[in-house]
Amino acid sequence: MTTATHEETLGFQTEVKQLLHLMIHSLYSNREIFLRELISNAADACDKLRYEALDNDAIYEGDSELRIEIEHDQDAGTITLRDNGIGMSRDEVIENLGTIARSGTSEFLKQLSGEQQKDAKLIGQFGVGFYSGFIVADDITVRTRKAGTDASDGVEWRSQGEGEFSVADIELERHGTEIVLHLKEDAREFADDFRLKSLVRKYSDHIDVPVRMPKIEKAQDEEGNEIEGSETTTWETVNEATALWVRPKSEIDDDEYKAFYKHVAHDFSDPLTWSHNKVEGKLEYTSLLYVPGRAPFDLYERDGARGVKLYVQRVFIMDDAEQFLPLYLRFIKGVLDTRDLSLNVSRELLQQDPQVDKIKSALTKRSLDMLKKLAKDDEAYQTFWNTFGSVLKEGPAEDHANREKIAGLLRFSSTHTDSATQDQSLADYIGRMKEGQEKIYYIVADGFNATKNSPHLEIFRKKGIEVLLLHDRIDEWLMSHLTEFEGKAFVDVAKGDLDLGEVEDEEEKKAQEETAKAKEDLVKRVKEALGETVQEVKVTHRLTDSPACVVLPEHEMGYQMRRIMEAAGQPLPEVKPILELNPEHALVARLESAEGEGFEDLARILLDQAVIAEGGHLDDPAAYVKRLNTLLSA
């Protein structure tokens, strides 16, 4: 390199001083991404040279091993980044580095044919990435020479980001571009070997141009002690220089997929399954999605990390791009790499883009298909369900379009097994339905034992009709959004009138009507005794062992959901239950023969017992105990 000649000082085009100030202080929220931007530009330059060399490999100038090199000097406070890519001429330097928001890459893309554009692994699309260097540097020097030109055609560009820059001709033996950042005092932390390597691995690990940094090694004597003065410097490749997700699936084995998951998810355990997919056509992207084997600690935190890692042409853009998956699939981990997105100029935030919605829809279906495939392995799916089942239950309320798919993936406890383990699917339930049964019956309560022992199940157990036992806190909310599955309507056995359809024959129905008619006087007396505490009193055929039960109106909020809402400080209007009496029970027969105060006390005892059995709370427990003691001592 010789002394600079033909030096001139020029002003930036556009109102650069203000624009640079905006970019440096406002555009980028994270200072460390300057290295990502500069590496991306260097990778672009290498890709451009590779394309140019397809027609004329002489422009490699005998150096066809494309690479990016990063050096640092902590004492001087400098970072030097160089590449042996295409480089720039003097006019290109003035045009590209003298005009903010002019992208050489964008211009290059316009000149490529359609097929070349599709294959070009170009990253920069904005033309402002270079100026991110001023976030950490108060002086930047660029030395560059276009490949295939004479050494005397080198160019040096310098600026302090204050509205003007200087350009001079220099002698430069190697083609490509070298950028020297003179760091600000508060940014000297970046002139550190470990920090730079970690940033390269974080943001540019999968750029397919090797990023190298010098590594100093010392020779050792026979005792293993380092020998002073024996330092030798070698170049170490810091990034992987390959993106696993862009490789053909046939070339990747399971161990590589698992290792990559641990890298992406920061998890020490293996994933349960994964789905690797490349989409071409109107929308082009590659996705690699994983189902973890264990839940992260922040799964239920409102501000917890969620979403996939977003890459654009293998350049890391966003760590938790939650725009591409619905909230109920927040446990899915993985990467999305696409070129079809509108990013803002800092590459940090997604613009409002219909492509985002299309990709989200596609990734949602891909995730649900992945879970459906996993469900064929009972043991693996049970592991998934035990870990993430309550999260997946949020799906029917959030994703109407995929409600049927999600419903097929749900698992429940059931009277078929009488086990607290949620391992029965809706398809299993339908396969076991009795002849003439047209509905899917379920009950919701706090805790498994409360559901399993509910008096509402008595008639179902007698007739051998299976009932789903829902005991998660989210279950009633789930069922308010899940109305049917495969044409079968869901029915809460604790709400509204009980209709067993064709499971009951005409004789049974006729006998029930006759019993109801015979007990009209009793029903009337009980309603008068209980007054406004109940909405209605009737005889029931849903009980076999219990004397009474309370039923809520069909569309009324259940006791479990009411308690959750009230605990959250949400005031709710009072709901009056329907009291149903078992005409065959001894206590009801005793009630029928009672008179006066004894009749009222026994009626209220039956009501209170029914509320307790339902998981409700009594307004006056002491009064209930007093009445019960009076009855027992009579």
C-alpha cells in the first residue's frame, strides 16, 4: 500500500448528518449487531465475486478461497474486518458509501436473471447496514479494490460520521474490502477476542463463508510449560459456515438434528420429534421445528421467551419471532429462514406483512401435523401431553380454523379408565360410544376425585356410558370453545336437562314422566321452603345413589370457572342452581313425610349437600352443621 493520492473530501448525499444521528442513536436498539451487519455485507461481497467468476474465474486473482477475517487491537481500540470478495471501484465507493440507504446488493439482485436470483445467497437488502458501524466507532476507514483491476486502483474511504467523507486512491495488493473501526471509549469492550467470537457465533454462525480470527499459540517444553517468544499465529474458523436447515434432509442424521436442537433451544435433553420442511413457489422459506421433551421454566409467564429463531438468508434476525406461531404452540422451538419478509431498516422488527400471516398459518399446520404424527407413539405423546397438554388446551379458543385438528390431539381422563392420567383421545371415546349415543358427555370439577365421584355420573355408570372427567383449571374455558368433534356435540352432564337420547328406551322415559307427575306436590313444597335460593326444583332420573344434586342452567358458567374468575377479582352475578331430587332415595321419602320446620331443615340439608358434592361453597356453613346435627339427634 502506497501513500494516498487524488484525495478529495465530499459531502454525503441527503441530509446525512441528521440521518446518521438517527441511525446511530435510534435505529438500532442493540449495539452489538454492528458486527452482524458488517459480516453480512462481507458475505455479500464474496457471493458477488463467486457469481462474477462463473463467467471469468481470472478475477479470483489466484485466491479462490473466499473468507472473512476479523482482527482486533485492544490497546489501540480497533476492530478490522476484511474479505476477499468483489471489492469496489472509486465510483462505487462514492455511490454506495456516499449515499445512505442505497444498497449495492439490491442493485446487484436486479441485474440477475430470475433463476440466479433464486439461488443467490445474498443477505443485505437495505444499504444502511454499513453505517451501523458508527454505533460503536467514531472513525471508520474502508480500503477496497475491485477484483480484476490493477493494484493501483485501490480506494480508501474515511469518515467520522459527521456529514462528510474523504476518498483517496491507494495501492492495494489484495482485492476485496477492509474496514477498520476506531472504537468509541464506551465501546472498547468489543475489541475483545472472546466477545467477538461469541458475537460471530450468535449472529453469523450459519453464513456459508468462513469467518476467521487469529489464534496465538505458544510452544511447550517437555514439562508442559509455555516457551516465551515461541508465539505463532494461525487462523481459526469461528463460525460453522454451514446452515443445517438448508442441507437436504437425506444428508442429516438424527444425531445432527438433536445436537442442533440443543444449540437452538439451549436445552440439554433430546427433542421428542422434529419437522424439517422446505417450501418453494409463491412463498419460499425453510423451517426446522422441534417439540421439546421438557417444559421451559417460563412456559406460563406472560413475557416468557417464545417463538422460532428468524433468519433471512442464514443471517440471524430475531431470537424469539413469536409472530410465526400462535400462543398455544409457544413450546415449539426451531428456526425459520426466508427471504420473503419486509424487515425494517434495522432488520430487527417485522413490518406488517401478509406474508407473515401466510407463513404463520403454514407453520401452525406443520406443527399440528408433527404432533399428530407423534401421537402414533403412545409413550412419546404421553410425555408430550404431561408436559404441554394444558398449553395445547388453549388452542380451540385461539385458533378457530384448526379447532378440529387440535381437538383430535387433546387427551382426557375418563370413566373408561377411572384414572387421573389424561390419556384418552376423543377418537377413542367415539369408538367406544354405545349404540344410539349421539353426544360426547363430560363433567368439569376441581380435582380428579371431585369429578370421579360426582353424583352426576351415577346414571352414566349404571348404563355404561363413558364420561370425560375434566379436572384441569383450564378445562371449563376449553369446553366453552369446543362445541363438537366429528359431528358429535359435547354435553356437560352437570348443566341443563339430561338427555341420553336413544340410549333410554320409551318405557324408561314414560316411567320418568309418571314419577315426575306423582311427585309434583313434593316439588312444590320444597320450592316454597327454599324460596329464592334455588331457581327450580324437579325430580331427576340422573341419580341412583345420591338423594339430590344441583344442576346449572345449560349456558351458565360452572362453579370451577366462577371460582377462578372471582379469585382474579372479577365480580360475577349470583347464579341460582336447579335442585334435582332422587325420588327413589330414602332421604327424599323421609322428606316427603316430614312437616313444618323439620321439612324445611331437611330440604336445606339436601340442597347444601348437593352444593358441597358439586364443589361449591356454602354461604352459611354453620347453619348447615346445626341443621345436620338436629337431624342426627332426632
